[in-house]
Amino acid sequence: MTLERVQRTAAAAGALGLLLLATPTYAQTASTSAKEPTMTLGQVQVTSPPAATLRAAAEDASIRPFRFTAPQAALDDLRRRIKATQWPERETVSDATQGVQLATMQKLAAYWASDYDWRKIEARMNALPQFMTTIDGLDIHFIHVRSKHPNALPVIITHGWPGSVTEQLKIIGPLTDPTAHGGKAEDAFDVVIPSMPGYGFSGKPTTTGWDPAHIARAWVVLMKRLGYTRYVAQGGDWGAVVTEQMGLLAPPELLAIHVNMPGIFPADIDGAAFSGAPAPSGLSADEKLAYERLQFVYQKGIGYGYQMGLRPQTLYGIADSPVGLAAYFLDHDARSYALIARVFDGQSEGLSRDDILDNITLTWLTNTAISGARLYWEYWGKGYFNSKGVSIPVAVSVFPDELYPAPRSWTERAFPKLIYYNKLPKGGHFAAWEQPQLLTEDLRAGFRSLRSTQGATH
């Protein structure tokens, strides 16, 4: 990244505390503690490597340490904007059928503007090994935590929308250090968690073409760049779509994938659900339930998907209003919204108020609401929930409050090399965020059969 580009980025982002460190080699920096000197460029606090190194960063395949410090002015401005929200009247119904309810949003805003502390998640993330590398001309941010245990199985984990790497933070410790979290040393993983293009700290594409297939190819490059010769991949939401695209690529290094929002619907079933037709005759009870849930998603559950799939650039309001952004992010699906609303009513649901606001605040500070939305435009009409023809080994976890509970029958048809299938007792769409212990246990179990044959991983 050239210094000129750094200056343009700082001006465009306003009070954005985002940039990267650049150092000669990844091996020299992977174990360091990111204590390099800092400088202020406008309102952006960055480390201060040599200018020549900055110029080279966008041109080579180096891996550079990264950390982020939000300027206090940006946080002060965020609180000011929240307090200045122009509220509409309350909904005219007694439930959430018209959207995110006024009472929920006012509770969220009151906490966000007064008691929420961004510095907690900032410190938590900066305590992790974070890096930046350039793939196909775009800066890709990622967390990379190596296990202390020998023969750890590398896994690349992809987040979704409305999401970021904050979704996966709770599973890093249990996966990399299983003996400290109820597991065995032989269950250990090396964990790689990238920010998708246009999300969080990764670069924003300036041209079209960064669809899930392109992201999947970039992740293959990333894992090779990290030196892994054998690894697995995991994802939910968009992460599941990207992970299945990796499965379709089937690079020889990729042993298997795990998804918790599997694309399993036969094309005719998916099409019928989209059309609003009654459930076809002859479906089993599990298949009929999945059909009805999918049909609800298409008819009433993903209005945001249509908007972002067709006209993402029009969503200027969520880039300008923190409360507008928060409301848009909360309205993902009925079950997730119900969970989040209960959190702001003081109930414990696996998520905390800080969990929810960490993700929203990261999107606000990096100004990535619109760049993240464009992923829907890139993939419009290509199918999220349908079977895609993955032929490598696949493990599947089915959480009961996912958009649809994937029946085993369709899962086996979609993935002919299904090596693991498990129905969980609780949890929903954002599994790593909501139920980190259950997802961790399923990842250990789902990939266990591969470990005896994996050989050297890096």
C-alpha cells in the first residue's frame, strides 16, 4: 500500500483507525508482540514501517502483522450520532412482523451510547496474532493462531453477514488449546480466520468479481502462503457458501469441509419453495419441515438479501446512521432477531449485548456496510441453499434454530462423501457466536477421522 493510498484511505474513511504493518518476512513476525512505534496520519493511528516497505506491500505476497486502534474522536462521534438519532413512531403491531421493534432499538441505543466500551474488544483482538496480505490486488486481513500441540490440524474459518471475525473469537481458544477446554491434545487445530473482502479490516474491492468463488480461490492461496499442505475449512452463512465453493475447487491440500448452513436442497425443491408452492407430496416429516422453513425464509425472512442483491449502493442510510446500521443488522432472520431482542431485555442467550455491538461497531468504524453488502450483488441469482455438487468429504452440524434444519436424507444426497452429521440440541444461525462449545465439539468430532491419515500439515 503506497503512502499516497494510505492518505486517500484516511481522508475517505474519516476517523478510521485502520491500517497495516509491513515487515520483511512472516517467519520473523509471527511470534512478535506488535510493539512497533505508532504515528498519526490525520485521525488514523498506524504503525510506522519504512515508506519503501509500505510501497511494496501492495505488490508482493508478504504477510504483515496488523493491529487496529480506533481514534477516540471516532468513538466520540459514534456516540454523538447515536444520541442524535431521529426516532420514528413505534410499530403498529404488537410483534416483530413489521421489522425490528422500536423498544428493542431504543434499549440498544441507550446502552451503546453510554455503557458500551469498544476498547475491550479492541484489546482482545490486538492480543491475537493478526496479519495482512495481498491477494489478487486486495488486502486480506486474517487472524492466525497456531496451536502449541504437535500435528494440529489447520482450519480456515469464514464468517458471514452481517458479520466479521468477531463471530469466531470464542472458538479460537478451544480449538487451538483443547486441553484447557475439555478436549484432548490430538483434537488441536491451527486456526486461520480471514475477513472477507469488503468486510472489517480487509480491503474493499474497487471492481466487480469478488464473488464467493473468487474468495474461495483466495483462501486457497492464503493457506498455501501460510505453508499448509493439508487443511480443512469451515463456515456458516456466507462462510458456508464460500466453504462449499472451496469444496468445489477441491484443491489437493483440502482434506474436507464442515458447514453449519449446508446447501442441501435439490434444485426442484429449492425452486418450489422459492415460488411459494405447497410442499410436494411424498416428503418425510424432516423434509417437509425444512421445506416450510425455507419457504418462510424466501417469503418473509430475507428482505435484506433482495435489497443488497439488487441495489446495494442505495443503502446510504446504514453508512450514515449507527442506529440505522444496527437495526439493519438485527433484522437477519426471525429466530436470530428473537434471540437478540431477548438479550436486550436482560436474558442470557449465549450472546451478550457487547457481542452484538462489537460486530456492529467494527462495521461502523471501518465503514464497510456497503462494501459488505455488495457480496449479495455479486452472487445474485446463483443459489444459497441448493445442493452445489461438492464431492470431497463433508461434515455437517444442524442447529435447530438455523434458517432450516437440514434433513439427513437431502444432506446425504448433496454430499456423497458425508463423513459426519449431527443434530445439536440448541443454537441457531450464528453458531460460533451463540454456541461456541457445541460448535467446537462438533468440529473436533467431525474431522477426527481425518487426523490419522493427514500426515504433515506444515
